[in-house]
Amino acid sequence: MATRTDAPTRREQILKEAARLFAERGFHGVGVDEIGAAVGISGPGLYRHFPGKDAMLAELLVGISDSLLTGAKRRLAEADGVRDSGAVLDSLIEGHIDFALDDRPLITLHDRELDRLRDADRKMVRQLQRQYVELWVGVLREVYPALAEPAARSAVHSVFGLLNSTPHLGRPGSLPGRAVTASLLHRMARGAFAAVGEAR
Amino acid sequence: MATRTDAPTRREQILKEAARLFAERGFHGVGVDEIGAAVGISGPGLYRHFPGKDAMLAELLVGISDSLLTGAKRRLAEADGVRDSGAVLDSLIEGHIDFALDDRPLITLHDRELDRLRDADRKMVRQLQRQYVELWVGVLREVYPALAEPAARSAVHSVFGLLNSTPHLGRPGSLPGRAVTASLLHRMARGAFAAVGEAR
DNA sequence: CAGGGCGGTTAGCGGTCGTTAACCTGAAGG
DNA sequence: CCTTCAGGTTAACGACCGCTAACCGCCCTG
């Protein structure tokens, strides 16, 4: 896998700034002129790169969902043959935490602006999200075989809520350090799963 | 305490519908005409009840924060003299879950549209939220005295993320039953706290 | 029975937004 | 050296939105 070192393209600049602005003020709260200004061009210049404002949001949301799912599939494949399903769950949690800590604006958008998409795009995003959830549910039920499927699905959604709380944890500077925060989130996620998976 | 049985006032109807619409499509995504139509009057008629669209959002957000804080204070007072701080924590969790299950649109608004408020209102909401968090942090550290304050605060925010995930758990009909869901969320919250509060 | 105000109505104004049109410029290619 | 084209620019259009103005009918009260 080639790690990118080249400069970001204009398209990528635009997407990054649009994500930040959408997360800060909401899709309808940001004008195209602002997005343009954020990358040093002005309003209508954006239309050389995207057919419209909607398309930027669509590409962001599809990209997020796709990247989450792809990462999870890769982690699952890497653990193929490994018997320890608990380790696989840990790997999924770790991947989601990395994403939540490194791409906070995207995490914010992901569950906030989905309804602003055109039907086709929204269906695609929802399908990717559903696959991602089902993948987690499968692993979770290997770790806790007594857990019924509906409960497992609810538990997964709730743990996503927990992990996606990073935007509320204060600005990156005020965090006690990335590794510490990641460890805290990881332990809480495992604890939450254990509480619902074990005993009764 | 007098339980309300009388019909809701027009003001209350408006606030309820506005909350639903804001949660569904975002503050900027909803027009005053739509809000009016939702209560059977048309657009400008709303201005007989509110000075402007912003005021509706402000009243909703201040109301949410105030009601959460007030409820928590009450629960704390009721448990005064009780030595079992774990039971107090359970009571806080229960109250938050009731709110998250019964007022899902409000829970959605609460962490989504705060930045659309005028400075004065936003400061007030943030202050109420902070008091609510600190109240939880205090109780949590009684249950787990070894827990440092910054970690406790992060843990509380994360558990709020978990409990506030109810809007993602499917429509009210598809839930496995309110009591079951509430119990699941409660156990997960306690499990998450325990994982970060106990040992290492 | 007069009258006043509560709670509506419709028309319309001013501003903003997404998008298109028309034009420009600098660099690459034959 | 001329052409082409990617990637910009500004001007402007049409739609929409929040809000105000002006008007109106019903009910309560003295």
C-alpha cells in the first residue's frame, strides 16, 4: 500500500474544508462562497470540480461509510484463521476509534446530514452502514454467543454512539493525550459489550 | 406535583412540532411556513407566539438543558442521606434514559443545533449542560473514588453518547419494547463506567 | 351593545443562496 | 506562434426565506 506523500489535489482540499464547515454549521448553514473562500477561490469556481453543493456532501458521506466498511473488512481478513474473536472485536473497536479521533468532522457529518442526500446516494450510504453494523454484530455474537441478534444490533449502535462522542470531549488540545483517550474509549466499549453479553 | 391533563396550548404545539422538524431536517432546513402548517396555521401566524424562528430553537434548547439538570438535582435530593452512591448513579442513568426514549427529537437537537443560538442563549445552555455533567462526575467519583476527574468527565460525555444513541435504534415500533431497550442501555452504561472505574 | 384585543389571514419586501453565463488567463502541445 | 483547455473570475438570475404590514373576525367584558 503506497502511503500518500504528494500534495493534496484541489478537489481534496475542497472536500476537507467542506467537511469541516458542514460539521460546524450544518449543510444548509454553509454557503458555497464560504467553501470557496476556505480554499482560496471564490464561490462559483467550485463548479469546475463538483456539479453542485449536494455532490460534495454525497461524496463525503459515501466516502466515510465506504472507508469504515473497507477498513473493517480488511481487519476481519487479517484476522482470518485466528480463533480469538475477542481480538477481532478489539481490532474493530481500535479502527473505529482511530477514525473518530482523526476525522472528527466526518464522524459528525456521518450521522447528522444523511437526510440531506438525494435518494440514490442515501440508499447507498445506508447500505454501506448496514453492512458495517452487521459485520460488527457477527463478530460480537462470536464473542458472546448467548447474545440475541436484535440485542446485539442495539448494542452495536449504542457503542457507536459512545465512540462517536469524541467531538464532545473538548478540543484536541484539551484532551489528556490521544493514546489515553483511545484507551479509555476502548475499555468503555468493551465494558459496555460485556455488560450486555455476559450473565444476567 | 400536578400532572398535566389539560390540552396543550398552541405555544406547546408549536414547540413540539418545531422540535420534530428541526431534528428531521436541521434548523436551517425548515421554513417557518412548514412549522406553521404542522400546527394548522400558516407561516407568519407564528409571530403571535414567538418573536422569531431563533426564539423557538432557544426555548427548546434551554428547556431541554434545564429539564435535564432539574431532574438530576431532584433525584440527587431524593437520595439524600442514602449511602449507596451506586443507587444514585442508577437513578441518574434511569432519568437520562427516560428522557432519551421519550423525547428523541429533543435529544437530537440538544447536541446538534447549539451553535445556531445567539451568544447569550448559547452561554446559558452551555452552563446548564456543564452543571449537569459536573453533577454526574461528582456521583461517578463517589462510586469509583480512584477515578481521576478528567477521566471521569470524559467517561460521562461518552456515556451520554451511548444513551443518546436512541434515535439510531430504529423507529419506536421496531424496538424490542421500551423496557427491554431501557434495561439494555442501563446495563451498558454501568458496564462502560465499571470498565473505566475499576482496576486496570 | 360597543369595543378592544387575541389570534389569525394575505401581500409583499429585502436579503441570501445555489447556479448559470460570459469572459479571462497562463501553460502545454503541435 | 497559434490553439486549446483547465481552472479561474465577475455579473446576474430566479427561487426562497424570515419577517413586517395591513387587515379581519371572534369572543370577552363593562
